[in-house]
Amino acid sequence: MESMTCFEDHFSKQAREYARFRPQYPSELFVYLASISPGRQLAWDCGTGNGQAARELAKHFNRVIATDASSDQIAQAVPHERIDYRVERAEEVSLETGSVDLVTVAIAVHWFDLDPFYQVVRRVGRPDAILAVWMYHLPVIDPSIDQILEHYYADMLAGYWPERFHFLADRYQTLPFPFEELEPPKFEMQANWELGQLVGFLDSWSATRRYQKERGQHPVRIIWQRLSEAWGEPGRQRTIRWPLYLRVGRVR
């Protein structure tokens, strides 16, 4: 894989919206990750964004170091007494060798320069440390709505996604992952949202912003009539599910 010479920042311009319109990871995921870690002294949340995963890790680990290459993302993070937020690239972190029990990357590893990042994981991980990377894709709401969102994602925004989004389309199954792989349980996120919250979620996508910038029209406007008719009353709350696609490895 070719080395990336600079940080691919697709989210800083909408960091505030990204923090507002992201579903919450299930607490059971972090219970599981803590249970298979060799210790609970230190977790490293890499590509932490607004610190969503880091705050959950802080419930199970004595200390969490949360890094992100984007200072704008870190600025949206909620302070926590056990979390040390740092603006650092995944491939160049100031962590001590052999100090980390668990490394997590929530829907960000596909942006990294993978070989150098994996070298860092091997360096900072203590014996039998755990690396967990996960992603989610389109929400599951109702067949009529899901069809509109699939069209929006795959057809309307085709060509506006960054190149490495193919790893997301493949649910991380084609992601290079050179570790002793474990078989994790199934997890999913859930939220009860009104239509406006779903639109905020779509608006936070980097491809949505790129489409709007290049074509001078917000793409959600194109699907708005179909989407609003399928949703019904805008204030109606619907249960939305996002299956998580998780890969877990032990660092030998």
C-alpha cells in the first residue's frame, strides 16, 4: 500500500456536526473489549474524533490516551479526568513502548497509513494486547426508507467519497489486518431519531459536503420529498439500527 505523506482530513470542516449527529456505541462493546484485554491500565483510542469511544473506555480502564490528527475534532471532545487528549497522527504517537493494553479505532482506520500504524501498535502494545477496529455503514430503519438512503449513498454520492471508502463498502473484510484474529460477538448501535436528526446525520457526511461544494446544491434536497413521505410526520421518532462490523486481533 502506498504511503500517505499527509493526513487526509475529511471531517474537520464539519467537526461540530459530526459530534452532534453520530449514534452512540453500545456499552456492551466496551465491556467485551475490556474482558479480553491483558490488563486495564491503559487504553489508546486512535482517531478518537470527538472522544465518543474514549469516554466509554474510561469506564473500564485506569487511563485512556485519545489521539486524533485533527485539532478541530479534539476541540469538540468532552474533558474527562482519565482521558488524555492529544493531537497526534496515528503513525506518530508519543506512547511508551509496551505500555498499552487495548488499542481501539472507531470508523477511522481506513484513513491511516496502515503498515506504519500497525508497526506502532506492535511497539506500544504490551504482550497479548488487543487491537479492535470497527465501522458501521448505512442505518437500518424501514425498507422504504432504507432504499432511498442506499440510492443516496451509492448512486447520488458516487464519485464524491474519498478513495479509501471502498474499505467501508466491504465492511472492513478486505482491510489488511495482520494479527491473530479473534471472533467477536455481534454488536449494533440504536437510536430513536426524528427526521431532522437523520438529515443532520446525512449532512455530516464528507461526500454530502463535497457534492454541495462542487455542484452548488445540497443533495438531500433531491431526495427530500421521497424521504419525507416515507418517514411520515417529521416529529415522529423511528428506531434506527447500525450493525457494527468489528475486527479484533491479539498483538503477539
